[in-house]
Amino acid sequence: MLAVDLQVLFGLVLYFGYSPFTQQALTDARAALGVPAVRFWAIEHAGGMMAAVVLVRVGRVMSLNARTIVTARRRRLTCFALATLIMIASVPWPGLPQGRPWFRW
């Protein structure tokens, strides 16, 4: 949970403070949605990651409210697996049009 929370904190700082794509999207959202790279960073990436964070939180709460340990583990596994798949799908992988390199030298 701590790792996800820290990643959200850093992501929000980058999203609202340093991202030129977000600044462009915030100034003129309708025009920005026509540009695929801006749309990815402003909507798809941020929305996917926030959905994953919500799933992680929901999985934790659902597991805490479970009656048995087996049910708690199953709920946690299901929510965490879905969150992981959403995170993987929302990453700007190298080779995609909006992709980023793994290492910047």
C-alpha cells in the first residue's frame, strides 16, 4: 500500500507540476484531446493508473471485511491482479507511439 501511495503522490506532482502534456490539456482540453500523445498522458494514462489505485484500495478493504482468510486472499488476489493488468496496460511502453525509453542516458 505504501508503494502505491508514494507512486500516486509522485505521479500527481509530475501530472500537475511538470508535465507539458498536462499543461496543454488543462489550457485547452478540446483541442488537446485531438492530439494522441496529449490524450494518452492527460486521459488514458492518468485514468488507468487511478483506476488501478482504486482497485488496490477496494481489494484491501474487501479483504479486511472478509469472514474467512481464504475469502480475504481471493478478494485481494482478484483486485490486485486486475490492478496490475490495468497498470501494465497504462504504461507508455517503448515502441508505442506515445512510448518512452526504459533508460534515458
